[in-house]
Amino acid sequence: MEHTPVAVKRTKHYKNAPISEVIFGVTFSRGILGIDNLIFDLISDFKDNYPIVYAQNPLFDEELQDFRLLTHLNLHQTGQAVYRLQNEKEKRLLQLQHNKFFFNWVRRDNESVGEYPGFTKLYHYFSSGYDTIVKKFSKFLPEMDVDKYVKYYELHYQDRLNWQNYISDLSEIDKILKIQIPFMPNLNGGVYAPNNIVSKFTIPMPDQEGFSVITINTASSEQGEQILVVECSVKGKAEHQSRKEWFLKARDMQLLLFDQLFQPEILSSWA
């Protein structure tokens, strides 16, 4: 059965939306940042603005094949680690491994909402970092065109909110989100409410040469409170458009998803 598209137009911006993390990323088809140890030159180039450096296990690649979301970890491509570079305020973060470059903006749970700097400013940070990589290659490996090694781009949004500020238990989640979840009926006429949500949805997007992954989960904050976490990653290629055009389209899809996922009363409270 063919799905009929529904046109959705965003009319509002929500200055108090609980955005907690935004990630701009690029994954390369080869471990090009590991060539001639250029990754360590890049870490040195970034260190003035991102002086806190540490290493963690490398990041996986993701690929949607039919109905399966596959993860890959090829150490020949990824290298042995992802290097995470933080600025001193820990709001901004760069991640580099042999086949990936990511820029993250992060809001901690104990920080107030409303301080999101906006897509344009964050894209500038990512694009500036990407341009640094391109310039490094043009100086040391001018025969290599970095853009030709792009496997996919990624734009990820995460929202975190204390659901107990809105509802009494998770059986009422449809008052926050336009979804319903199962609950166990109580033989005395009530219900046994869930105390956790763990859900994941994959959506193919052939027009964008990619796919999206939406997760709706519960988690614990650093303060010990249970929170609702809504995340969406859009991954895809940009063979027939510029890098900026791809990210702008991915941003627009993320905004429309936000509008159609949350209930109007919740959105109004964030306006």
C-alpha cells in the first residue's frame, strides 16, 4: 500500500524546547584521517579551541539494509580510538577518528533550556572544522579530494525532559507525544503503568539517499530523576547537492518531525 505524503509547514520556533544535544557528522568511506598520521596534526590544530583531549573506543558505522540496521566496526578504517576534544566549558565537542569527523553541542540536565545557540551557529562550527580537514589535505596530500570520500553525512538531535512535570505516570505518555504505548490492565479496573520505555524506529529515505533512526527512551539524569529522551538521526549522501544543502534539508526534516511528534499543548508551553 502506497503511503500518501502529508505536507507539513512549520510556523513556530520554540525557544524553550528541551534540546540537549545536536551532532553534525561526516563518515568517510576510508580511514583517510589516519593517512600519514594526519589525525594527530588535526588534533594539534584544534587544540587551542578544544584543549581537553581524551580517547575512547571507536565509533561504529551504521547502515540500513532492507529491514535490518547493521553496525560495522572495521579497525582498518576506524583506527584504534575516537579522539574527543572538548572546549573548557564542555558545551562544544569535536570527535575525530580515522574515518569520521563530528561536532557536538551538549546541554547538561542541570542546565536550563533556552540557551540553544541555533542551527546556523552550530553548523558554522562544524563547517569550519571540516574546512580545516580539507586545508590539511590540500597542503600535505593535494591529490586527494576529501569530498569524494564522504560515505554519509549525519544530523542528530536529542531532546530530554522530565516527564513527571507533565504527567503522573508513563501510561499517559500520549499527553506529551502523539504515540501510545502498551500497559498491563489491572484486574481491579486500573492499569499497571510502565516504568521504562525503550523503542527504536528506522525509516528509509531514498530521496535523501539515506535513512533516519528515531528512538524514544527513558533514562536517569545526573540528579537521579527519570527523564524522557527523544532522539532522531538523519544519515545520507549529498551526491547531487552541496554539503550545506544536505544539512539544511536534514534540519528541516528534523523540525517537522519535532512538530508532528509532540502534542500541541506541549509545544505551546515551549514557545
